[in-house]
Amino acid sequence: MLTFEKYVCPATPREAYDLLQENRLATVIGGMMWLRLADRTAPLGIDLSRCGLDEIEETPDAFRIGAMVTLGQLERHERFSAATCGIFAEAVRDVVGTQFRNLATVGGSVYARMGFSDVVCALLALDAEVELEGAGVVPIIPFVERGARGDILTHVIVRKHRYQGAFESVRNAATDFSALNAAAACWQGSWHVAVGARPKKAALLTGGERTPLRRDFSPAELDAVCELAEGLDYGSDLRGTAEWRRAVAPALIRRAVRRAADKPRADKEA
Ligand SMILES: Cc1cc2nc3c(=O)[nH]c(=O)nc-3n(C[C@H](O)[C@H](O)[C@H](O)COP(=O)(O)OP(=O)(O)OC[C@H]3O[C@@H](n4cnc5c(N)ncnc54)[C@H](O)[C@@H]3O)c2cc1C
């Protein structure tokens, strides 16, 4: 059982951050769906539920998603779904069940950067940033690669584009963790393809400074990206072997890209 010697519920992210700096062994509490599985005593629990981080703000250029917004809240957000071609809803629809998704938070999912995370994989393919109370705004790619210790994640920002996007995963049983997942999103003229649950953290295969895959790719260009996927670093765990993941990843990527390419482009003002 997870026990807190002291529990606080600060009113602002800054207050939460200051408390965390004063108590480096403190535990930040999101939806607590993952944390509750721990068996330890923490000197201090910092609950973010009253920090005003449970809203999804929309501006002409972006969605600013509070860290305490639940997976369910974002999954059901019609404007966000329309603007991102439903990629997030596709990513989380098999995450345990509705009640669970109404408690697990976007902030907890992103901050924890779990290898199997469908949330992280989907966000990596989008033009996204994370906002940290201490370090400020950081693009999603370096954040997923390196993380941030001793900080409070306050928001995830998803920039608006005329996206096409789709998410694919393989699960050994419904609602189990993904044994392999892939997200593909096209924005600013090129495809951003992420592969996760390798079982390492999701990584971006194309897009950004990686190999480009242009919007109107030829079959040979898509083949080349799928071949590239075979060269990613895969591991084995109880959900699949490295060899299995290497063999399946190209098919999953191809399916995600093809399905996304068949969708109409999102309206930027969805
Ligand atoms: C049984 C089970 C099955 C799951 N299946 C899936 C799945 O199939 N796909 C998937 O993508 N995910 C899955 N998850 C993960 C889940 O979706 C959440 O990502 C996870 O529960 C963390 O979110 P939370 O809000 O519960 O965070 P918590 O458990 O509260 O926190 C998780 C970690 O993040 C830290 N933290 C939380 N919020 C913040 C913040 N704002 N700033 C800084 N640090 C923070 C905490 O200190 C802790 O270390 C599963 C989890 C469980 C328990």
C-alpha cells in the first residue's frame, strides 16, 4: 500500500512546485491510478487536484490541456478529436475501461513516460509540447527522450494543423497493455510516425529532424520507412519477443499511415 506521512493539496502549480523543491522525496499525485500500485511510504504527497489543471483550453492555434484532465475527458472532447482526426480517442479506447480513463490523467501519463504508453505514442506524432512549472515549455520529443526530474507538468499543448492521423496497436488481450503500438500524423506536409511499446519508450521514426516522409509519398517511400522500422531497437518481455516486434512493426506502421491518409484532413478551425 502507498502511504503518505503528510498530504497537501496546494491551490496553484507554483505552490506545488515550491513544495516539491523543499521536499525532493515528495510524490506528486495525478490520478493515482499507477501510483496506487506502489507499496511504500512517501514523506509527502502533493495532490494536484485543486491546482486548476483540469481544463482543456482552445485558442486559434492550439489546445492547452491541463495535466489533471483525464484520458476520458480528452477522449470525449469533440473539438480536440475533430482537430486531430480522432488519434487520441483511437489511442486510449482500449485503456482498461471507461471508469479507469475517467481517473487516469494526461499529465500523469505523459510525465511517467511509460514504455507501453499509448498516450505518449499518440502525442509524439502530433505537434505537441509540455509545459512544466519549473523548466517552462519543452517540445514533446526531448521531453519523452529525457524526462524532467523534480518538476510539475502543468499542461500539454497540441498545436493546430490540418492533421491526418491514426493510431494502431496490438494487444494480446482486450484492455491489456499494448504489445506494440504506432501512431501516424501528417502535418506541415510530412508524416510523423511514432512506434512505442517496443517495449521501450515510444520513439519518432519519421518527421522532425528524422527521415522525412512527404505527404504524398510514393509506395517505395513508404516501403523505405517500414524498412527503417526494422532497424529500431526492440526488446523482449512477456507480451512479445524482440523478433516478433521487429516483424510486426512495419505492418503496423503501414496500416496507421494508410488509414490516416484515407481520412479527410482536419479543419484547422475544427
Ligand atoms: C492497470 C493499468 C493499466 C494501464 N493500461 C494502459 C494502457 O493500456 N495504455 C496506456 O497508455 N496507459 C495505460 N496505463 C497507464 C495509465 O493510462 C496512466 O498513464 C497512469 O495511470 C498514470 O496516470 P495517473 O493520472 O494515474 O498518474 P499517477 O499514478 O498519479 O502518477 C504517475 C507518475 O507521474 C507523476 N505525476 C503525475 N502527475 C504529474 C504531474 N502533473 N507532474 C509531475 N509528475 C506527475 C507521479 O508522481 C507518478 O510518478 C495503465 C495503468 C494501469 C494502472
